[in-house]
Amino acid sequence: MKTKFFMLCVSFLLFTTTVNAQWAVFDPSNLAQGIVNTTRQVVQTSTTATNMVKSFQETVKIYEQGKKYYDALKAVNNLVKDAKKVQKTILLVGEVSDIYVNSFQKMMADPNFSVEELNAIADGYAKLLEQSNDVLTELKGVVNISTLSLTDKDRMEVVDKCYDSMVGYRNLVRYYTNKNIGISYLRAKKSGETSRVNALYGNPDSRYW
């Protein structure tokens, strides 16, 4: 009975909203699969295209198209504790994508980075996003109603593990971003152009110098 209740909560969490549209299909994998597909497409685009500018333009396009899944998920409120943990885990993937897209857009306009360096930075983001997507794939497996062999305890242990992993990846992406921005600040300081970099990124955080 507890398992059925938990799955009902997760199903409600993942697949109903009235903000922009009503989800017509209540398959407990549709929304999670949409988010998995979005991050997978971002990774594929970031790693396979030969032209970095065109690659990132396509990445932004995919990210913006996929935001509907995250925006719908953010709009769901009043959830039981277990379902909230699933929601938070999935939304963390969106946060990782958001940090990547918005930060890298600024880096591409930063003269302190060479094309080779930008390629390397983009590759690093793609790898981190790919690893976070693997966590989401694992989570999708335990919220699927067909995983009847798992007990409630087993299921929630996986959910907790996925959530902790995603928090770690989100923090790592933030750290990776700040370290790269820190390099630009140091170069700008040496060349006397800190005002331009400050205008691009905001005031520097001394923790990353």
C-alpha cells in the first residue's frame, strides 16, 4: 500500500501541471524521459560538432526547448516529502544546464579565453552534464511503476543517493565555472582591463583567486 501511495505521489509530481498546458498522458516516465532526452541532446551537440560557435548555438536552442519540462516541474507544489526529493533531484539537472548555458555564453564573449581554451571548457561542461544525466537515468528507473522488485526502503535509498550525487554535480559545475572565471579575472588584472571583465561577470569572488 505504501509503495502504491509513493508511486502515486511521484506520478502526480512528474506528470501534472496547469501552468501552461495540461499533461495529457500520465505515464510515470514521460516527463523524466523528456528531461533525459534534453540533456542527452545537449551533450551530443556539445561533443560532436566541429564548429564551437554553431555547436553552442544549437546547445542553447535545445536547452530553451527543454526548459518547458523544468518549468512545469517547478510549478508543482504541496508534495509529500518523498516526492519532493524526486522533484529536487530532477530540477538539479536543469540547474546544471542553466549554469553551463548562461556562464559559457559570457565566456564566449570574453577576450581572455582563446578558442582552444573555450573548446576545452565546453568539453568539461559536456562531461559534467553527461555524468549528471546518468544519475537522472538511474532515478528514472526507480520512479517507474514497473520496478516492482524494489522495496520502499530500496527505492528511497536510490532516490537519496541520486539526490546527493546531483547536489555534488551541481556544486562541481559551480566550482568549475568560478575557477574558469577566476582565470579571466587574473588575466584582466595583469592587462589592466578588470572593468570590462567585471561588467561581463560581475564583481569577483576572492575564494576563486
